[in-house]
Amino acid sequence: MAVRLVELRRVLKPSGSLYLHCDPTASHYLKLLLDSIFGHECYRNEIVWKCKAGRGETNNAAIRFGVSHDVLLFYARSRQTPFHRQYRPNNPAYIATKFVHVDKDGRRYRLDNLIAKRLKRFDLRSVSEPSAPCARSRLVPDRSVASCAESSAL
């Protein structure tokens, strides 16, 4: 494997990059190998690719946890290699149905609960009124909410 990786680096353009796909049992060994070939300063990222939930080892006789992800090691040929963001615009129908509120600048948004998974909907009253149904769903203590409400900070 080392000979192949050295050859890949040799033929790679100065602006090129390498994505090496491996499983989690080999990723740390391959990262050390790639660090020695490309240099640790050319390491860009470890991308975790979630596969199906626990392939193999999911029955009652399992001897370990199921393997649920693979790893992509991302290396650049040089420190000057540009990173091009991957972008795909959202479907307008999705935006219209999910982001139903519009601010004063015309930007769309939605209300959502970021911490309490069991609550179906985020209710702004649970932040602004001290009589929230669940203390865990509050981001700040009651006294902070009350002082912010008095100073019109909410």
C-alpha cells in the first residue's frame, strides 16, 4: 500500500488532493502512513461516512458493536491546494414548506426546538413565560428570562 500511495503523490497535480476510503480498523494506520508521505501539514480532514446502522454483529450472539461507518482520509498535495465547497441549492418546494416564517429582510426561517427531542414543536412562550412545561427545555434559568423580558431583550 505504501508504494502505491507514494506513486499517487508523485503523479498528483500540485493543486490536487487525495481521498482514501478505508474502514475504521485501518484508518489510524493509514493516517500515519499518509502523514509520512504527504506531510502532516497536508492533512485536511477525516470524513466519517455513516453506513447502515451496524452492519454485521447485530444479532444476539454479537461479540462486538456493529460497524456503522467508514472513513475517508482527505490529504492535499500541497498547503496551497484550494478547497472547493460542495453545494447544491435546496428544492424551492422544500424551502416553502419547511421555512414558513419571513423576517423583515425577507429571509425565511423556521422555529425549532434544539434541545428537547420529545417535544414536537418549539413554543416561543416556553422561553418568554416562566410557566414553561419542562425545566430541561429552557436554555437559560427563569431569573435570566425574567430580566431579559423586563429589559425588552427578548
